Amino acid sequence: MGGMRIAATGAAVPSSGTGNAELEARFALEEGWIARRTGIHFRPTADPKAAVSDLAVAAAAQAVASASIDPTEIGLLLLATSTPDHLLPPTAPLVAHRLGLQQAGAIDLAGACSGFLYALVMAYTTGAAMGKPVLVIGANLLSRRVSGEDRDTSVLFGDGAGAVLLVPDASSNLEGFFLGSDGSQYESIMIPAGGSREPLTAENLAAERNRITMLRGRGLYRHAIRMMADAGVRAMRHADVSIDNVDWWIPHQANLRLIEETGEMLGIARDRTVFTADRFGNSSAATIPIALDDAIRAGKIKRGQRLLLTSVGAGMISAGAVLRY
């Protein structure tokens, strides 16, 4: 059994969206309040007629075109999303069909903000065993899951999709990884209604229980920082490398303050950190592949460089991966 390497990336981010001035006026906040606390200036918003599959297809098609491979060669598609087109069936088979992936396996992964890294690790191992290319996509339309009356979520979340195409190689460029969780914080970030625990009813819809809720508190914030930093440390330990051997750190783009404090714990400089939340907001599982694609196209990330990817999110679920681009 050989390995896998990243052949190409792609992204699809809506050009329309919501700027800080609009939100600061809505919530009676002083000018600059949102940027100082989150680092976010703009949240992309998809066309009202678009579904998450539309963004996923656009991002994945870009990656496939960049790699110049026949889509029928792809053996598996993994879609990390918290906002599928429907609760049933999964969205991944539709995305695979629209991309022309004949008879490829396709499945959704609902891992919230860490879903993409979980899918990426699975893709490396499964793709190597199959000996076929694998598409990994992170995509979300979180604007559909945010209450316009909730300041805490409105200033953070946006829409977008990113994709990575892995192809078979003599050796794997995934050097180490860590996958973790802490279910004691399960209810910290959630969409209360719509599942088997709390079915979606007219009353729940009226109360907007189908929207994202987040608990406030310094304790949760510090816990998230510790979990993401720990995921990075454990992934580097698995890869037998130190932070000095990492060229670029690509964290989940939750917000600037969380990234800065996690970076301090990891001991990595700001100029080696990829930050895109200012332009693209927080699209959960889509943030890392979007940031990766953006940095590659900007010429920051170059072939042969070592990357550290880390995430933490609802669940609470954390993940870290060390790989060579």
C-alpha cells in the first residue's frame, strides 16, 4: 500500500455578504467593535436559491480542473458539512453525481468545525488502501443557521466551501495527526432542534431553536484554546517534529483572538500563521480548505513546505494534522 499527496485545491466563496457596519448598526455597537473582538470584517452570504451542494460542486470542480485528472478516476468523496441540502439523504452522493464521479463512494461527515480535518485524515488512509484519488470538501451555509437577532453568532458566521484533491503517491505526505473530543462540553455550541432529541415543531421554529446557539463565558473560550493547541502539539508529537520545523500554521478560522492566543500556546509567529477570517468569516468545516487554497494561490505556501492544521468546534471536537504540501 502506497500513500497519498495533495494534488490540487479549490474554493468557492460568495462575493456578496454582510459587512461590519451593517451589523454594528443593527446591534447598536460602536464602530470597530466587531473587528477588535473577532478580526472579522466581512461574512460571505450565498444566493438565497443556492444550497450547500452548489458551493461544494464549485470548489471541488476547481480542484479537479487544477489537477487535470479524469473525474471517473476518483474513488471517494467526503463532504464535511453541518448544513446539508437535506437531513436525508446525504448531500455527498449528489455532489459526486454532479461532478461526474461515476460509482465513487460518497458520504457526509457531520464533524462541525473539525469535520474537514477528520475527513482529510480518513481520506489519506482510505485513499491509500484503494489506490484511487479522493476528494475532500468542507462546505457550509451557516448564514441559514444564524438568528438575525443574535449578536454573538451574527458577527462570526458566513458561507463558503473549500476542497482538496488527494492522489496516490509512493509515500504519504501526511506525517502525523491527532483526533480528539470532549463530550462534557457537548451543549456549548449547538442547533437545539431538528434532530431526534428535539424534533422540529412549529413552536421550536417560532422560538428559532433551529438556529445556532453558543454559551457565553471565558471558561468555554479558554477550553477551546487549550483543545486546539493540544491537538496541534499531539499531531506534531505523532509526526516527531517541533513547531520550529513547521513552515505554516493553518488554524480553523474561528476568530482572531482565539487564533492569536492558540498561536502563543503553540509558540508560532504571526507571520507563519494563515489568517483569512477577516475576509471570509467563520464557515466552520470550510475555513481550513478555503484558507489553504487562498494561501497557495497567493504564493505563500509552496511545494515541500510543512503545514500544521488544527481545529476545534462544536461537540467539542478537536483535530490536528502535520503534512507536506
